[in-house]
Amino acid sequence: MMELPVILFGLGGVGRSLVRQILDNRLFHAETYGLRVRFVALCDSRSAIIEPTDGLTDEEIEAALALKKEGKSLAHHELGGSQDDLSAIVDIAGIPGTVVVDCSATEQTVPALLFALSRDYKVVLANKKPLTNQQEVYDRLTRAGDTRDAPRDLARLRWETTVGAGLPVIATLTRLVASGDTIQRVAGTFSGTLGFLMTGLEAGRLFSEVVREAHQLGYTEPDPRDDLGGVDVARKALILARGMGHRLEMKDIEVKGLYPPLMETLTVAEFMDALPQLDEHYQDEVARAAAEGKVLRYAATIQVTDGRVACSVGPTAVEKDTPLGRLSGTDNLIALYSRWYSPNPLVIQGRGAGVDATAAGVLSDVVEMAYTV
Amino acid sequence: MMELPVILFGLGGVGRSLVRQILDNRLFHAETYGLRVRFVALCDSRSAIIEPTDGLTDEEIEAALALKKEGKSLAHHELGGSQDDLSAIVDIAGIPGTVVVDCSATEQTVPALLFALSRDYKVVLANKKPLTNQQEVYDRLTRAGDTRDAPRDLARLRWETTVGAGLPVIATLTRLVASGDTIQRVAGTFSGTLGFLMTGLEAGRLFSEVVREAHQLGYTEPDPRDDLGGVDVARKALILARGMGHRLEMKDIEVKGLYPPLMETLTVAEFMDALPQLDEHYQDEVARAAAEGKVLRYAATIQVTDGRVACSVGPTAVEKDTPLGRLSGTDNLIALYSRWYSPNPLVIQGRGAGVDATAAGVLSDVVEMAYTV
């Protein structure tokens, strides 16, 4: 039996679903792959439970899940909450072969992740933030450790679910790059929420009406501007562009949100009330696109011209007869145009959100890590 | 620098393109991954060149490519052509870490592949035949060797390009299975040639006319029945179903070809002349599908009901408003319906043929193998 010790950062929805899926698949993993995934530490932002030697028992894990479900924090081991303490957890709980899984949503984990990599442990990220930090941090996370002298190491880091949840976007990009294929253009939609909005606009509905419905259905964040601003999509575009080998920062991405900067200072209630001011603008935009035979999508576009990369995120009029133009609803989609995939792109489409689908993608990454060196 | 010794079986179009792409990417692989892919043996069906210690030189490789391009066989080392000799090549040329890449199209390689795996070498298949052999052979190829006591080993075998060429079909399937997701249904088209035919029929063209055009353009095999019979698509369906963990044989797949068995005995010329006899049948089929709001596709379908798998390949009327229904032209497409991907499936679409795109997919598999254990 192969033992795969796991340290988990983050016990929100995705982290908890991952724990549940690992427990539920224990027999399947043992019987099919001879693989035993074993939690040696579970950490939330303030505390942790650790059992380096034998791994946490089912009872300890279930108790932790129950606590988190009640909105409480882990009890056994109080952390100070600073970054140094996550490194201390890795130090105490880690043994050779350990996989550190980051399902949190904070940059605070970076020192602990780098510490884990310096120990030759492996890292799986559902957390986008470490990869959208400065290029230098990205390089340190993705480059070979002391064991390999190379800018990129395909063995020690996986980050599939940072773009398109469980869809195999990063795996596909990594495969194309590794084969030496040259990716000329990437066009995609990476927000189910914004896909819902754009489909509503295309159907002739008012912007204010669709945003309100998405808000009421819980499709948006509590403050819808967190979706409408496009920053989350920009993070995903940055991760893709860096995965293609380009060196750039968040500030190099042209981000166009769905509301004017002026509305940034409003309260959520004021913002919701002010939405009808934008209705006419979007009616015009949709009509203008339609007049050209196009449709409006909230798209991320990465264009490589003579080796230089241009990366933009925003409402975009796209030809109807393209993968992006044919898309409707909340599915994510990525179209990769490369040397071998042109004029027709390689397209991946499907659900790009949801805690269970995301956790399943994290679990795929974790299982792969049992076989890499 | 990581050294990755490669033994290549098969120097047809894909094999030669792979050699070319490995040479062309040498600097990129060295600078990006610190990886040096090194050919220690090149083998065609009759002969081989071997250089176990230092790897073949560029001059030796170029000379081999030139010979093959002229339709000649490799000269340095004459093989008897029997399976035992490929095992002997593996025996002579292999060292720990060796990847045996099979770009041939014959079952004759199976003993050598099993021999390579028994030595703990790794195997990359572009060749479908070893995986569509009896289930017992599939099991021996995909199972753990002496080093791991488990039915499946994710470290030692890759076969991405056996379905959909370079499209990440197998990688995606493997990831879903490894996460414990339950795949309920797979629907796909895995023949650009048959996609071309079906698009022509949908446009109202005669069956005989479209087949003749495809034949003249070189889209079909010299004998078009090799495509129209559906056996190649059935092999791909079998590989997918087995990848999902089901145990079945070629005979368990219901294959419906595009011509009646009666026409099997004709010469190619007679067959081409007899095609108009089928025109009316396909006009009726297309019209009947259209009357139900459907379109005709040459589809592979894998349906799992209560744990039992049913696998069929043939002309199928599908709803227009599905991924398969929206597809046109020569692209391949796979729609995976699973626990996490339903009602909307996970869809992968793009070019599913071509020696260069296939060889690029093989190269991605080879590079991955540098990092597995």
C-alpha cells in the first residue's frame, strides 16, 4: 500500500468536500490503486489538528468537520494565525512524500507553501492567490527545488482547480506547453455568474434585473461587485498566461468591469439601487454587437503576437459562430488556438464552479501526486 | 539535467513526426525543464538502430529519418521481424528510466511492451491495438508491476493519443476516475472522416458523393470501408470503457457500419461503384432524424446503468441542442456525463487526427513520464 500523507490548509466548502470525498473513496483508492490518502494535519485560519505519525482518525476528522460546519474553529491545537505557524505545522506534520493542499483563499499561505517545497514535499493549490502574487513568487512555487536545476518542475505542484474548477484546463495547457506547441491565443469565460448575466442580456433582459436575480439566487458574492469587477477572472487569465510561460503581473492585465469606478464607493444597497442607470448602456452594447452578427460575452483573452503577450478581461463582442459565441448559461469554456489547434481551437467546456466539482479536481491532483517524483 | 532514454517502435508518420519534434524541442526542454530526451533505439517492423550508452547521434537519427522517408527500412541492425526481437531490443537498449514509445499499429509489440514493464520501464502508446486486445492483456499493461500490488498503476503507462489524437481525452477520463467521480454516460465522435461524411449528409448531399469526395481528398483509408465499417471507432470506445474501469471485449461492442455486410466482399472499385445504392437509405435516415428535430452523427456511446455498461458505435440520431448535435465538420468531440458533470457534460472538442498533432500528444505523454515513479 502506498501511503500519501496530506496536510490540508482551509476548511471552507471546498476543503470540507475534499475531506469527505477522500474518506468516501478510501476503499476505492485502496482497491484500485493500492493507495492510502492519510490526513496528518487539518488547518483553518486560526488553528489545526495534527497527528504526524499515524494520521488523524476518522473520529478526529469527523469531529473537525462537525465543528467547522457549526462555524467554529478547530480546537486541539491553537495557532497564532500568522504565516509562521502554518510553516510550523508543515514542519511538525510533514514527512517525505507529504502533499500540502491549499484550499484557503489567502496569500498568507505562501511562506508555508515555499517551506513545504523546500522540504521536497508536494503542493496542490485550489487557492489562486499564491499564483497571482508577484511573478517572482510564482517562479519560486513552480520552479524546481534544490533537486532539479530548471525553471519549471512538473512533479511538485498542481493547481488545476484555480481555473475552471475541475475542468482539465491547466493539465491541458501544461501538456500543450510541454510538447513545444506554441499557443497563439486563448479565449475563455471563467465565471458562471457572469455567463448567467451575459445570457440574460442576450435574451433581451435588463442588466439591473439580471444582476438582481443572480444576487437573490446566491449566484453572486454577497457584494455583487466582487464578481462584476472582473478581478477574479483576471486572476485566472494571469494564471493561464503564466502557465504559457509568459512573465507578467496583475497590473499588466487590462480589466474592464461591468460597472463604472464611480460606483465603487457605494454601499451594496446603494449599488443595487443604482443598477438601472446601467441598463441602457448594456442594451446598446448588446444591440451593437448583434448588428455586427456578434454576441456579448464576459471574456478573458490572451493574445500572443511576435512573442509578446496581451491579456485582457471584460465584456467582449465575439462572433456568434465561435465556441465562445455558441456558449450560453453558466458553463465555463476555454478555446486554445495553437500551432496544432488552428484554425479550429481545442475547446474544453463544462461546469466551472461548485465546491464538490472543485474538490473532485483537487482530489485528482492529489492522486497524481502519489506517482510523481 | 534529467536524462530520459527513449526506445521508439514504429517510424511511420507519427513516429517520424515525434522524432522531429523531440529534436526541435531539445533546447526548450533543456532550458525549461532541465530535461534531455535521448533516443537509445529506433525500430521499424523489420530492423532497428541502437545506441544504449550515449544515445543515437543527430546524424544517425537524421539518416534513419531519411531512409524511412524513402520507404526503406533501417539498416544498421537487422531484426528478424518477430516479436521476440523487439523484446531483445528493449533488453539491449533499456536502462532504468527508459520509456518505450509504441507508434506502430500492430499487436506484435505486446510481448515487448510487457517485457519493458516487467523491467520497470515505462510505456507510451499511440498504438491502439495492445489496449483493444483481450481484457487480460489490457490488465497486464495497465496494472502495477512487481513494485505495486494494485489493479491500476498511474505511473508507468500513458495512451493519450489512442483516442482523439492529441486531445486530452484519456488524461481527463483518468482524472475523473481517480477522483471517484462516477461516469454515467460518454457520447463522442472519434473519426474526422466520418464527421466529414455526416456533415455532408446533413447538408443534403448524397452519400455516394460525399464518400467519393472524402476518398479523393485522401480523408479515408485507401479502402474507405476501413473507416466506414466503424471498427476503428469501436476500438476507441473500448479503450474509453476500459479506462472507466469496465471489463469488456471488442465483441461486446455493438458496431454498426455505414454499409451492409454484403458489400464486404467487393473490390474497392466495385464498392465505390455500388455506393449510390445506399443514397436513398441515408436520405431517409437524415430526413427521419430531422423530422424529430435531430441530426445524424457517427457516434460512440457508452451508457452505464446500475453498474452495467452498454457500448455502441454507429450512425445515431442525436438532439440538435447537445454538444454532439452542434458539432459539424471533422473535429472530434467527447461529452462526459458524470456525478459532477450533469446535466451539462464535460466537453472536449478539437482536431482528433493528424500526424503532427498526434505526435505532439505522444510527446506530452513522454515528458510526463520523466516525472512519474
